[in-house]
Amino acid sequence: MSMNREGRATRPESAEASVDTWTGNRALMLEEPLIFEMDARGGTGVDFAGAPKVKSRLGGLERRRDVGLPGLSEPQTVRHYTRLSRQNYAIDLGLFPLGSCTMKHNPRLNERIARLPGFADIHPLQPADTVQGAYRLIHDLGEWLIKLTGMHSVAMSPKAGAHGELCGLLAIRSALEARGGKREVVLVPESAHGTNPATAAFAGYRVENIPATERGRVDLAALKARLGPDVAAVMITNPNTCGLFEPDMTEISRAVHDSGALVYCDGANFNAIVGRVRPGDLGIDAMHINLHKTFSTPHGGGGPGSGPVVFSEALTPFAPLPFVEKQNDHYALIEEETAEDHHARSFGRMTAFHGQMGMFTRALSYILSHGADGLRQVAEDAVLNANYMLRQLEDVLDAPYGKSGPCMHEALFSDKGFEGGLSTLDLAKGLIDEGFHPMTMYFPLVVHGAMLVEPTETESKAALDQFIGAMRSVAERAKAGDPSLKAAPVHAPRRRLDETLAARKPVLVYKEPEQAQAAE
């Protein structure tokens, strides 16, 4: 038996790897039932006075059976959800390696500022003279986004990345229609984000793919060969989803413009180039910016999000309403009733109100606390961390574009070389046993068995080394064909699930066992 410095006994070497317990719990890994399974019939956390006897006004619509909600006391409810929360992975627990998601630490300063009453408690229908501070914040944030991107104007109202993509395409459609003629095709490189073709199709365009080169960049020759009078736009992601910068971006923009089309850039990866590259200098006409990624807001699980869109001078007249305009020492919200002649060509409005105020407040807090130099360092450190991870793992994991020069914000690997029928999924499940959330899997589609890892700039070398060690350990097992990986995870609250069945036949409503059996 080994001893630690305090003299307390550590785990005996002969200890069993797994011990059954009466509760089903394994120390702090708790076997938590569903809240419905904890139900105490007739139980409640509060006492209500009996309902008075009055004549019903429901006209025969009275409830004829129990509501079906579980009856728990307050301590039971609090403990249940607290125990569940301890089984969840979060950025406050460790590195979150999802590629192309920029899941970085969110400074608590941002949260404190977002909760100030003057920002958190306002209403979008308040009179303009009572929300001048909020209007100024939106305007100042927009000015920062214009400066950082080198663009001409910004629409702040889009609520997320894909919403911003749609905004940009609608502005492009309006500009092309004003010019005359009909263009029906949007070209999307294979290395673009998956939302790009979906958004183009949603906007009514026919989508065609442009292949990537062996070095993971847009095939410039193939792009030029496809450009023509039917092409409305090219939707390009730069840095792309292979984690690589497009060195031919200015030539791509020039060729697209010469053909009469316009260039949309997916700005979800702006974290890798903020303060280093201005997309406007590369010939971009429209680009959305995920405030919740680049400028640090907790996100995932459906929100919150914010996707302002910056526009070139050519597209500015067609940008959506509303927007905040500074008029001398006053800030005004320009809407349909007040747009007048100077914005009469707007394609319309993307959302009912002005955007996501909490997101704006957090983003501006993040920008001002970093300053111009700090934002530049964000990009430099993000790229440094990703390249460190790439070089530390390329000897044990296949890196398809490892020889294509430095990567940007994320490192891309594949399951090439795994033995015994093991795949990316098995490595990801093994990573859960190591205490990490898995990376993005099977995307981008141009790489078979892809593993996309984005360490972000907020992780220390020590944190990176710990993750790298875990990745190396599981990768070496996969390359050796270790069959135990097929059973991973074995140290998680739940074992490996049938993910295909869960996706195709999800059970979203609780049914009591006898009802479930009868239904089957």
C-alpha cells in the first residue's frame, strides 16, 4: 500500500476495479432516478387552502384526471437537480474541445455587467429617451465590429450565426435584384460550415459544392470554372472548417466580383483572426459574427446567441432594419416609419425587435476589457494553442492537413490507423472515461472519421498537456485495437447508449411502466 505525504492510506493496489453497492451509487457518481420515479403520490412542497366551491365557467372543459406532475418536497427537488448538475460537463470544469465552436472561458465581469439594471431590466417598447444608454451601447459595439472587420456597416439584430447567414443572403438577393437579372445558384466550398448550404437552400437558392484541394483549401481553378451569370454568391468560411486560412481569399473575391456575384463569409471562426485580419480587406461583401463565440458568452443547448452581420459599401443600402443611428448627441432607432429616403432599399427586418441586449452587453464588456492589443493576442494565443496540440498529437493520430502549414484555431485529426474495427466514436467514448467532453466528431465531411479539436486561447499549457495526455493514451489503445474501448465509457453515470436508436426513436415523454408496456 502506498502512502501520501499526510500519511493517510491511498487506494490499495489490490482494490477491486468495480464494487457493487446497495444504492447503485459509486461514491460521488450517483445513480439518480427520473423525477417521475421519485414521485410520492399526493406529495407536495407547499400547502394550499382548499379551493372554494364556485360554479364552473369552463363549459365542460374541466380536468378529469390528475395533472401527472411528480409530487416532491422542496429539498427533494433541489437535491435532484443539484445531483443531475454534478453529472454534467461544463467549461467551468475543464477544457471543452468542440471544434469550430470556440467554447472558451467566459469572464464573470461580463456577467456582472449584463446584469446591471439599466441593461437587464429594459423593455424593447420603452420610449427612446428612456433607453439612450442601451442605444449607445448597441451603437458603440457596432462601431467596434465595423473597425475590427474593416467593413462599412453592421446589422445588429440577427439572433445567431445561421440567422446572420440568412440576413446576408437576403441583402445579396436584394442587391442583385436591384441590379436586374436573375441568379439562382450559391456556391459552397466543401470546407465551409454545414449551415452554409442549408441557409442558401432555405433562402431559395440552388446549392453547388466546390471541391477542396489536397491541402484543404478551396480549389480556385474549380471555383473559377463554375462562376457564371447564374451564380449569385459564394459562401466561404475563412478560416475554414479544416482549421486552415484561405491564402487565395483576395483572388477568390476578385474572381467572384468579376463574374457579377458577391462574397459571403462565415465569420464563426473570427476568433482565430480578430485583430490580425480584416475581412473587408479581403473583398468580403457580408459576414456574420458569432458574438457568443468570438466575444465570449456562455452558449450551447439552443442559446443564447447573437449574429450581427457586417456589410461592404455595396450592400449597405440593402441591410435590414432596425438599426441605431447617432444624431448629434442623441441616439435614434431607425425603423420602417423613420427610415425615409436614406435607407429606403432595405430588404426588411429579421426580427421583431433590436437584437439580444444581454449578448451586446457581454460582448462590449469583453472588447473593452481586452482593448485592441488584447483582442489581437486572443487570436495569436488561440492559434498558438491549436498548433501546439496539432504537433503534440500528429505522431499518434493521423493529421490529414498537418503538412499544409500552420493550422489556425483548431486541429484536425482522423481515425486512420485504428485497429480492431475501432473508430472515432470509440476514441470519443474513451475520452469520456478520462474526464473530458469529446471533440467534434465526423466533421468536416471531407475527412473520414474526423476529429476536430479547438482548444481556444483561454486554456493554459498545463490544461492542454493534460488533454493531450488523455488523447494520446486513448489513441494508442485504438491503434493497438484494444477491444475494451468498444465498451467505453465505463466510468460515466451511463454506459454507452444506442445513439442511432436515440436519434431515430427518441422518448421525449415519460410514461408509467404499465402504460409504456401497453403502448408497445
